[in-house]
Amino acid sequence: MATIDYARRVESYYPSKVREVFALAAKPDMISFAGGAPALDDLDFDFLADASARILREQGRAALQYSIGQGVPVLREAITQVMSLEGMTAEANRQVVTVGSQFALNLVAQNFVDPGDVVLAESPSYAGGMAVFRAYEGEVRQVATDADGLVPAAEGRRCRLVYTIPTYQNPGGTLMPEHCRVELMEICERHDVYVIEDNPYGLLGFDGATHRALKADHPERVFYLGSFSKIFAPGLRLGWVDPPAEHVAMLVGTNETGVLNPPTFTQLLVAAYLRDDGWQDALGHMRQVYARKAGVMVDALREHMPAGVTWNDVAGGFYVWLTLPEHVDAYDMVAPAIDRGVVYVPGVAFYVDGRGTHELRMSFCLPSTEQIATGVEVLADVLRQESAR
Ligand code: PMP
């Protein structure tokens, strides 16, 4: 096949090895620990069907028309309520609604990352986020983390942005403790570095407790990214960014350049969903489902994994992060695991520098509890065979 002459920066995107894993994860009957897809069983589809019909009947022309680049006001009002759950006193004229928080990452990177600029990220970090910074030719440096998330003391150097997922991190599952949050913000204030607080999982703490967002006490330092993908439905493709006030206009302009406006109809549907109190009950139920699934996964790991395998405590979100004995390569285990019907994401996907060879991410969000128990047992068996080779 002829080599296609893509732009040079393409080399730094998402490693193709990991794309293959996702393609295989989509096969029917596969027990997939690979994606971050939410369980949608608890959505009230009748309510959503009625709300959709009402929107089309009562404001169909507006719903199916272009709208403004910042996002429809009624949704931005609703977003302020969602943000208040994590201690933020948001203003609706500040948020920019985006096509998923993925596009919010693009907006921030497009405006703040010049080729060669350093973006600090946690290690490990969300592959899709780092791919965006690299697409804008930023140099992602992943700083030391421990079981608690980012160790802020590690980043004294000059850079443009710190990218953090402080609450139920992807992929580490960690919750950044209060003292690290304080230290991180102090350092970023002192060095005049912006923080991207990527927070799709913040409302998914198993005990229902919420944590004060970094944004709450540092509104002009933080680009806060929210998403409806994990607390509602990813197919709607809606998220938002709440930037420092002086950058709102720039981000709106960039959003318009990218997508003209976020989809009008799904914005109205999300606004209707949030207007009804039922969404908090559905979310509470989802939290219980995820807590149960995480419990089943951790119990199965405890029961089946050989000595030398460790994992994080998981108190919310979608992920368990596994560390294997150093001589085992988690990527080499992918093919034999897939042969036996189980797929996960090898740790190398979550580093830009080749680390993560003996680490892996398992999501518990989508498979059933039975699949989780079976899948973990299979993986433990594959691991034993790989260790013996
Ligand atoms: N940030 C993180 C940390 C994520 O885990 C994801 C999705 N897996 C995203 C951003 C993108 O989410 P969205 O569907 O809102 O674009």
C-alpha cells in the first residue's frame, strides 16, 4: 500500500496498536473491560421520548435550526446547577457548550498550545486528552503520580497548561487528596500556569459524596471541563468548558470555527432532562450500579489474581488500574485474552513515553457483574500463562 503523505504531526497521535484493541473490543460476545462507555439501563427512555416529542412539537423549528456558538442559554442555566453540586458558583454567560468535553480539550489546546509548548499531565493520563495536545504539537510531559493522583511538587518548570483529572481519574481511578489539590493550585498560581480540570466522573462517587472542584476556589486559573457523557449519555455528544472569564469570547469564536454551534436539538433535550428532578435519582441509581460492579471486580481480582498484582482502591468513576509483576508485558497479554473473549486496554496507551508496559486499565462500567467475574478469572489465567513463558 502506498504511504500517504499526512502532516508530520499525525505521527504523535493515539498509538495505532491501541486503536486495534478498541476495534476488537467492539466484537459481539466479547467481555469488554476496554472502553469508558456508561451503562444506560437506568435511563428513563419513555421520559426522553416524551421530552423529545414535546421539543419537536413546541419548538421544532428552533430545535432543528442552527443556534449560537456558545450553546443555548437554557442549557447553560442548567449547567450552572450541575456545577453547583461540586461547589462552583458558575454563571451561565461563561460556559461554552461543546461537542463532548473532547472538543472542549480541542478548544483549549487550539488557543494555548503552540508547537513545542509543554503541557504537564498526570502519569498515567487520559490517552484521548494527550492526543489532542500532541495534535497541536504540544510536548506532553507526564509528571510523577502516586496512588493519590498528581504529585504537584514534581512540576516546577515553566509550561502553558497542567492537565488534570482530579476526581476518579481516567485511567488511574484515583481521587486527588485535598492537600495535593491545594499544593497544585498554589504552584500553578505562583507560576502563572493554567489548569485544565477535566471532570467527567466527579458526580460518580460511589458514596454519593461530591468533592469541591479546583475551579470552585480558582475560577480565573482553571478551565473546567464537564461532560454529559458519563452522567447521562455519550451519544448526545455534549460537554462544556467554563474558562477564566477573559477567555470566553475566544473559546466561543473557536467553537464556531470548529462546529458552528453544538447540536441544538440534543442541547434542548439535555436541558429538559436536567429540569426534571428525576435525573438526580437516576444518577444515584447509576452510582449504586457502578459501585456494585466495582465491588465485584475488586473481589474477583482478590480471589483470582496471582501474588505480585496490585490495584488502586476505587471509590468512584469507571476504572481499576492494575500493576502486574514487572516481567509481564500487558500488551503481549492482549491477544491471548482476546482469544478467550476478554479485552482491556494495556497501560502503554496512557503514557506518551513508552511507560506502562506492566500496567493495564480495566473498566467495570459496561459489562454485567457475571461478565466481570468471568472476565477477571480469565485474565488471571492468561496472566499466569504469560508469567510462565
Ligand atoms: N476526558 C476524560 C477524562 C474522559 O474519560 C473522556 C471520555 N472517556 C473525555 C474527556 C471525553 O468525553 P466526552 O464524551 O465528553 O467527549
